[in-house]
Amino acid sequence: MKIDRIESAVADLNEVSVRLFWPASAPHGELRLRAKRIDSPSLGYRFDDLDWRCRLQREDSQVWVCAGEIRSGNAAPMQLSIAVDAMDIDAELASGASRIGVHREAAVPDATRIDLTRVPLVWTQALLAQAWPAAVIAAGEGDARLVVRAVDDQPLRISGPVVLRGAGLDTEDGSIAAADLDTSIDVDARLGESDLIRVEGRLDGGELLWGTTYLALEQRRIDLRVGAEHHEGEGWKLPELYWNDPGILTVEGSAGLDADNDVDAMELHVRAPDLGPLRDGYLSGWLGMAGLGEMTFAGAANGSLRMRGGQLADADLRLSGVDLKDADDRFSFAGLEGDVALSSSGPIDSALQWRGGTLHGMALGPARLPFRSEAGNVRLREAVAATLLGGNVLLNHLLLRPPLDADGAALRFGVALEDLDVAQLSKALDWPAFTGTLSGSIPDARYQAEQLILDGGLEMQLFGGRVGVSALSMERPFGVLPTLSADIQFDDIDLTALTGAFDFGSISGKLDGSIADLRLVGWEAVAFDARLVTDRHRGVRQRISQRAVQDLTSVGNASFVNSLQSQLIGFFDDFGYSRLGIGCKLVNEVCTMEGLAPAGEGFVLVEGAGVPRLTVLGFNRRVDWPTLVERLAAVGKGEVKAVVD
């Protein structure tokens, strides 16, 4: 028999041929069915060059059975068996341990039961593509007992329990992924011009990625419910979202996606009774982007958010007994209490406070931050002060704008430092024993697109002089390889105090200078143009010790230029000088050196004065920067011994 076309609610068959060969008086015959193409648009499947051969026999007076090998194109062969009686049709497709069973009853011709046993999930790729074209199944197997109802002029309906083991999928752009998911859910889906899907059940471990959000579920049981609907030409609507990770996180709400599957609208309510496991389970992706991937949490939080038009409209975060600590000891806060609210319309007040904290190991006093939010901004209602290093840190103003548009999130603030004790700062940061006070203000700082730009500057009173820092800016301050740029000015630094702090022999006098175009990457210097020169003051002696001469020459590969009194140098502890100066321009890990003035093939580092007269020259104008840093470190540790011949 040859048939041009067979049409049904589930599939269409084209160019079908059926051949039955049954010799006279034989107990069974051979049936061969071939189809050029089978299309099932509603399920998303298509098979070409289908060929099934089976042994046809009648097992009793009512049941006909045919079982044999089936092939489609170049795919591996499978086994297909069909049993037909006056009322029912049963079929089973098998490949190894995987089974797909189909049962249809004549009494209910529009309903088909499908039983799946250890079926590779890749077999369902075509069906998934009907609802989610960008998703690609990567791994896993499943069991199911589904009822498929296919009625003319009505949506295809699929319902029943589904169990998945080791499920994995990815989207084409990599923005959504899942791995090692074990689930037990009930599915009810209506597929047609409008798709309606409801899923309810549980997850038993696995990993999920959605954009920046990464969920590591380990082996925890998660209760979930999702309702979804899709209309042609529109994005998905999720009128019901429920996620319960007992004791860690509960989320309830709804969402809507646009035609590109980007979030267009959302309303969520979140409860987190224990923040401890929240980092590894839910926040590692977001914290990693901010360079805070190892930050630890304790306490509880709850909150809500609402999005409209793809933008955050309103949000509220409430904290209770929260402690947090950065793994690199850059900061910590203890006893965080209160809330922070965001409003896109009328004003809402909130306040957040902490009991104490640290900044790079330095104790930070308690403080309370009063906020007001309106028009999508969060502002500080009044200036706030906190004690730090025996002085005060004043937060004069603050404005936070969440990522409401293409420009992303933005932060502006003004801060002032009042009389911070530099000795405490040096001890906390393991610097040499500097003394003095640190004061200054940054009237306005702006953080956006991982770049921090600071107006104003900082001023420190150090070693009897002044150190000013200006033109400050930072990139990725909390990310990978943070970058800092600045200009630094020195004025009237007391060399006796400075060299004493660095164990650099002894030099008396006053020092001026600058470090222009300073650039640090990962807190390591990669570029600058520095010049330091002594400044003569009436009544200030200018002397340099033998130890300081030795240290200076060891750093710069310099040498002595002796006067007529050269034979007497070894008998003196220190020497007079009229000027001292050194410069270094760092580019590509090479420091181009200079001094006070050229001197033959070298340059003058120390210009002698008085009797005996001692002049120090430098000859190596290009110095390897890592080597120079090693020499400076050795001098600072007292590992260079003073020797004068």
C-alpha cells in the first residue's frame, strides 16, 4: 500500500509505504513500514527516511503484535514494538536501558499516555525548543508518566510527573546554564499559539546560572513553583514564582520577560534567616564581580524589590544583627541594623547603623546613616561622623543611584579626614614608624563603571612638613587588579626624621619634591615621574652620615668623587653638603635616573660643601625597577653595611 500523506493531531506522515509479506500457513508475517518524512510541529520533531521492519503475529484472538528494528536516516537503530487490539494501542521504543512507552485507548482517542524510563534528556531537545529556542540540553536522564491530549483546534496539553537526574543545559549566549540538577516535579503545559506552563515540585541539588546570579545548591532540597505563559510575539510572563531553601532563602513573587527574554518586570519578596550560607549558595557571582568573593556574613535579612520597564523601581532591604568581613581584611562591620529603602516616586526615609567596624585593620567607631529616597535616588539626610585613628572620618554627603538606565549604577559622596594619627596608621599598615597627622577632604567623589574619580585632595603633616595628594582616581577598586592614579607633592620634609624612620643612615635638612603621574596596578607602581631635592633653610644644618652615603650609593650604583681631602674621609662620621637631589621616571619597569646636574658621564646626587668635601655621583641612568625596589627594601631593613675607604 502506498499513501501520499497521513494527517493526525500529533504528526503528519509523507510518502508512506506499507508492505506485508505473510506466506500461506506461516505462523507470522513480516511488516515493513517506510515514510519519507514525519513532521510533528506541535512537539518539534521531524524524522527523515523512516524504516521499520517487524515480525507481525497474532498472540490471541484480539491482539496483534509487531516488534522489530527501526531506523531513521543515519541514526543508530532502535527497537520498536506495537500491540493493537480492538480498544487499545501500546507501543514501546527502546535503546539500551532507555524506554519510551505509548498507550492509547479507543475510548479516549485524544489522550495518549507516554511513559519515559531512563530517557536521555537530549531526546527532548526538540520539544524544549518549542518553548525555549535558545536552550540546548547538555546532559542528564529522566523518567516521566505524561498524558498528552491532542484535540483538533485546541492547544496540545502535556501533564504528569517528571523526575530528572543530572540534568544540564546551556543557552547559546551562555547567560543561562544548569548542571547536575536532580528534580522531581509535576508539569502541566498547554502548547499552541499561546503557551501555558505550570511546574511544581522540588530540586535536590545542582548548579544554576542566570546572568551574574550563580546558585550552588549542593545537596539541599529546594521547594519550587513556577507558572509561565507565552503569547506569540511577546515575552514570557511568570505570574507565580516560589523558591524555598529552608532556613536559608525564601523568594516569592512574579516576573515578566520581554521578547529577547530580558527581565522587563518583576516583584519579589525575599527572606534570609541565616546569611552565613547565602554567600556560597547565592551571592558568589555578584560578590565576585565586586572583588568580594570571599566575604563572610552572619545575621538575618529580608527585603523586596519591584522592576518596571526593565529598571529597578522600588526596593527595601532590612538587616538584623548582621556582621560582615572582607577576607582580605580591607573592611568589616559588626552589628549592622536597620534598613535601606529605594523609591522611584515619593520620599521614603530609612536608616542603617553599625556597632563597630574596621578599615584595613583600623578600628572604626559606631555610626548611624539616615537616608531619604525619592525619584530613584538614595541620599544621606545629614553628615555623619565616625572615629578612626584618634581622629574623625566625616561623610558629608552621599548619593546612590541604582542601575536604572544604560549608564548603570552610580555613587557620589564627599568625605573629610580630621587629625588622623599617622603613627597608628603606619602600625596598622605595617609601614615604617611615621609620625604626624593626616587631614584633608574630598568634596566630591564619583564611582561609576568601576571607576572612582575624586575631586579635591588629601593633606598630611608628616616629618615636620607637608605631603599633599591630588588628582586621585581609581579603576576597579574592589575588582581584579585595581588601578590608582595620583599626583603627590612634598614640602619641607625633615630629613632627620624621615631617614630615621627608614633606618637610612642620617641626613639632616629639608626636602621638597613631587611624584607626578603616579599609577599603581594591583597596588604595585608601574609608572611615575618623581623628583626629590633638598631645600636650604636658614639655621638648618645640612649633614649626611657615612651610613647614609653607603645606603645611597648601594641603591643607585653610585660612587664617591673625592676631593684633595680624600685620604681623610674615613676619619669623619658625617659630611656637609650643599644640595642633595635624585629623580626617577618609571616606564615599563625601567627607572630613568637623574640628579642635581650632569657630571661627565654621570650625574650629581650629593653636592659636597665644607671640609672635607664629599660629592656622590651616579653613573647608571637606566635601573631595573624591581632591582631598585629590592635595594630599597634591603636598606630599610638595615641589611646594607656602611663601608667607606
